[in-house]
Amino acid sequence: MYKVHIQPGWELKNESGVPLPPRVVELLLAVYETGSLAAGARRIGMSYRYAWGLLQQAQAVFGKPLLRMTRGRGAQLTAIGERVVWADKRIAARLSPMLESLATELETEIERALRVQSLPLRIHASHGFGVETLRRTMAERDLPLDLKYRSPDDALAALRNGACDLAGLHLPIGELEQELLRHYLERLAPAADRVLHLAMRRQGLVVAPGNPKGIRRLADLVRGDVRFIHRQPGSGTRLLLECMLARQDIAFAAITPCDVEELTHAAVAAYVASGLADAGFALEPPARRYGLDFIPMITEHYFFLCRGEALESGRIAELRELLGSESFRHSLGLLPGYDPSYCGNVQTLEEAFPSIRAML
């Protein structure tokens, strides 16, 4: 199976149009993570002398140093160096899921053109780290996959019109289950649909290390000193947060928003980590990845919905075998806040979410 890898890239120029030298951002990232210019240079296969020269060129572009060397304390990024690093992290966090989705589309087109494989499994799913783990594992096993990251509403629409085999959704465990189910009800086929479980996962408030603003609960978000980074309208996480706020009689409009809305959990975490927001609502893995504090608020089921008659088809049968394997469950369990206990289990909608009975 052919593999397509797409990496985000960007260029920064000064007022005179002079760009930062190639690999400067890569070097700064390595120094940020290792705390040493020598160690950072080694990590990316660059000599110390070349790395030092590269930084001098970068300083000439900005007119200011990007790195500060301190005897006995290694190397620290200056304010402009930190901004460059966080710009790169935000770009990667925002674009990587979309580029991964595009890569699988291109792989599918290449396979179709060469006619070396049958059609891939088509999954439309909201973005999450369990889905990323699934995509990576299927690639390692050469299992063809056409993955598109879509909102839950769009994924369900694709399932209903036959544009995908499985739609990825997430529903909270507890009081809000029925409320969220009601939102999706018109696009569900309770008698015919089947739930294929992936994982339970935690969502919560993502805040700066040490939680300097003392944010503990949703009511703290309406304080005037708290800047909040939202997910985009239509996302399952945005819908979940809106329902949680309404349940506590907290006005969504009372929260002070940032001037952008992010498309992924990782982008939310990166925004908070860069200091541009005080809090966001996201999954736990990106919070840990960026060294942030995480305040769990709710646990939810992430699952795939498919038509019952399609369960035994070749591609879905392969997927069920993969989800039920100990190795895949172990990989899911390594994700912070993820519980693979139900991974691979198949249920009807009523079995998985009993509150739907009251709506039928």
C-alpha cells in the first residue's frame, strides 16, 4: 500500500523580505525541548558550529537574539524565540489533522488508479487521539483507510447518504447523554444502526501550568480576567460545552473569547500553552503533551456508527478484529484519560445508550 506523508511548512520574513534561514525553527524546537544548544543540535543531526552560525543569521533577520546562553543553565529562548516556537506548534496542531485526512484521500486515489487493492474502509469522524491511533495502526498493518475528519453532524450525514462506512461520534456518560442524543436523533436509524465502541475518554478544562488563574469549574470561565479559546461551531466538543454551560445556567456569551476559534483539541492546548488564552476545553492528551494542567469535567464514549448489515463486510470485519486485539487496546490505554474497556464491542443504539428509548 502506498503511503502519503504531508508536513506543514511555513516561512517568516522581516520587513525587508529577508527570510529566516532554513532549519532555524527546527533548531529552536530542539533547544526548547532539551534546554541546551549542543543537545538540540545533536538531536537534529547538526553540528554545534553550524547551529551557532544559523542562530547568528537569524539574529540578523530580527535584529534581536532568539536564544540566550547562560553559564551553568544551558540555553533559553528569548521572547521572540518563544513566539517562533509556539507559532510552529500552533501551525502543526491546527493543520496536522487536516493534512492526515488529505493524505489518506490521496492514498485512496493512488490505489484506485493502480487497482492493486479493493476499496478502502471509509471513515468520517470527529478528530480525536483514539482515531489518530487507529489511523496509525491501520497504516502499519497495510489496511487501506480513507479517513476524513468531519464534525459529528457531517459524519452522520455522510453515513446516511452512503458516502462513508462508519461515522465517528462521541456522547457523554450521564445526565447529558439524552440531551446530546436528541440533537443527533433525526440522523440516527435506531433499529438498523450499530455502535462499534472505540474508547471512553475524558474532556475537561485545559489551563496553564500551576493554574495561575485558579480556574476550577465552569463558573470560573465568566470571570473578567479569564480569556477562553473556543472550538469551532458545529464541533462535538463545542456542542458538549454549550450543553454543560446551559445545565449550570451559565451564559455562553458571558465568557470572554479569544479572537479565533480552533479546529482541534491539540490546537486549543497549543493556544493555551502559548499564553494567548487562559483556558480551553479539550481532551487530556494534548494538555499533557504541552505540559499544561488538566481539570477533568466529563467522561464520554467515542464510537463508530455503522449500518448493521455492513458489520460482517470485509473491511469492517478487519477493523473489528483490530479493535479487539490486545495490542491495539494497549496502545489506546497509553493515551492519558482514555479507557479501552469497551473497545471493539458491538451494540445496538438502545443497548449502548438506554436513554434513547424515551425518545422513540
